[in-house]
Amino acid sequence: MAEMTNASQALYGPEGVIFYQLDLSVVLQFGINELKAKLCWNEDGEEKQTPARVVYDNEVTIADG
């Protein structure tokens, strides 16, 4: 995430609290055997990207209806 430091924008919230905003996209690449991800954002008019880690949760179940 250090790569994104220059792309973040400092803003002021309620009561003068400072927070940072970063507009980014999560890009998912679906392959035959794997799923890859990366984060993309614009910095000084240039698109930047960095790899992201896909984390699986084996405990999740899907219920019908």
C-alpha cells in the first residue's frame, strides 16, 4: 500500500478530523486454474498498479433460497 501514498487525498471530516481518500479499482483476472487480482489507480495522470492477494475462506457456505 505504500505505493499509493502519493495518490491519496487528505480530507477533513466532522469536527476537523483528517482522513485520506483513495479512488482505486480492483481488477480480477479469471484464469482456467487460478484467480489473480491487482489494484489500479491514477497518480499524476498515469495509471499505476500493484498485485493484490486473493484470500479464500473455506468456512463460507451458500444456502439455497
